[in-house]
Amino acid sequence: MSDNSILDEIHKTRAKLSDQFGGDIDAIGRHLRERQALRGGPTVTRPPKPVRTFVVSKRSDEERLAGTSVKPPDRSAAQ
């Protein structure tokens, strides 16, 4: 184990829960939410993070690399 007793306790608890629920992360989550609800204190629910989208360029390698010192890859050998 490490020199950090708090970290060791976290790892021990995680291993215990994983063994108790056969590694089923959904079952562990349900269990923890039930325990949290029974405790009765305030809970924090955050909205999901927005999905990041990526724009794929429809320009050719030659168009994107025009004006740079980078040469486009030779795609003739791959086909």
C-alpha cells in the first residue's frame, strides 16, 4: 500500500464494494444512491456535460495544407 492512509482506505472500500457486487458498476451505483437517500442529507445532482462535437473537414489534404511547408501524405500506395 501507499504512505497515504486516506487513499488506502478509498482503495479498500472500492475493492470491498466491487467484491460485494461482483464488479457490477451499475449495482454499486444503485447501492450507493440508496445509502445516500437513507442518510437524508442534501444531494448534489449535476446536469450531464455537453457532448463535444467535431467538425470533419471536407477539404482535401492538398487544400488544407496549401500555403504550409507540410506535404500531404501519398495515398496512392495505400490503395
